[in-house]
Amino acid sequence: GAGVSQSPRYKVAKRGQDVALRCDPISGHVSLFWYQQALGQGPEFLTYFQNEAQLDKSGLPSDRFFAERPEGSVSTLKIQRTQQEDSAVYLCASSQQTSASTDTQYFGPGTRLTVL
Amino acid sequence: TQLLEQSPQFLSIQEGENLTVYCNSSSVFSSLQWYRQEPGEGPVLLVTVVTGGEVKKLKRLTFQFGDARKDSSLHITAAQPGDTGLYLCAGTGLSGNTPLVFGKGTRLSVIA
């Protein structure tokens, strides 16, 4: 069956540009997570949705970062006025149940964002 | 803030050798997960350990959760080039619906 997909796989942006990263979770999965993985680091939590509700956005680094999941399926992570420190791989994960942490999370391949 | 420290950060070994990587914290976790991540891919869950002292085996991989649920180890027997990758541990906190906390990972290279 289809796993979590993300697009684009690679994105190069000039500093100050806005970007939008898309995540298609596994069909029927209730929970969706966004993580940021800087080079040489582990993933760091950004935000969490249960269906269309954004239950935790404590990891978003600034108000330039915004995520939505309007119909409880596809999610978009938007970064406004990108800065060089935003360069990282952005991972999306989904899980079948409603727990933020205990259920198995299935990760997509990530979007590698490079800000010049 | 709960932190997970992984060691070593890098490990390069010959095929057939054994190795152990560690995941340590000063905090107690309700469970710990181990993931393997290959270049250009997302992490893939290997195992979840829940009970203090628990040992789980997955073919040549042995995972152990510390008695106090603050640390975990991953032991690989007779490593093979296919084991090459980034091994990440991730913990779930005690307090309800908190997100996963990941360590920085151990980058393993197994040379044929």
C-alpha cells in the first residue's frame, strides 16, 4: 500500500521567499506530525494534528512557520520569508491512532529545503 | 526538557564485527523507540521498548531498555554492510500526550 508521500522532494529558495511543503499521509491515519531535521541532527518536533485540529504547535520555531490540515488529510507546512537557518529536511509522519507519541509513526521521505 | 544523548556519534566497523550503541537520558521515559534512517529517506521504526529491563530481539539486533527507563542500548551481532545507516532513539514522556523526543543518532558504517 502507499506510504506517506511528500512533495517536493527538494526545494531551493532564495532568502526571503515563501515556500509550501506538502504531506500526503497514509489514508485513514488520524494523526499527522511535522518534524525538522537539520544536518547531522535527529528530527525535532514542529507540530501535530489530530484530524483537522492542530493540537500542538509548540515546536514551530517562529511565527514564520505555519501548518494546516483543513480536511484532516493532506497537510501543508508553509514557511514565510525563509532564512538560511531554515535549511533542513522537513519530515512528515502519520499514525493510525490519536496518541501524539505512543502509536507507530510512519515517516515520509522528507523535503530537503535549501535557502540560499 | 527531556534530552536523549546517543553515543557514539559515528561508528565505522568491518563486516562481521559486533557493536553496541547507547541512548541515555537523565529523564524517565514511558517508552523508547529505535529507528533506522537511510540517506534520502525518513526514519523507519525498528522496535519499541516499554518495560524497564525489557529485552527485544530482531534477527541480529538486540534492544534493551534500562531498569529505570532512562536509557537503552542497541547491540548488533555480526554486522553486515546492509546495517549501514543512522540509528535514532526516540522517547515518549511520562506526562500524557507529549511528542516524541529524538536523539541526534549514531551514524553506522559497515565496511565489507
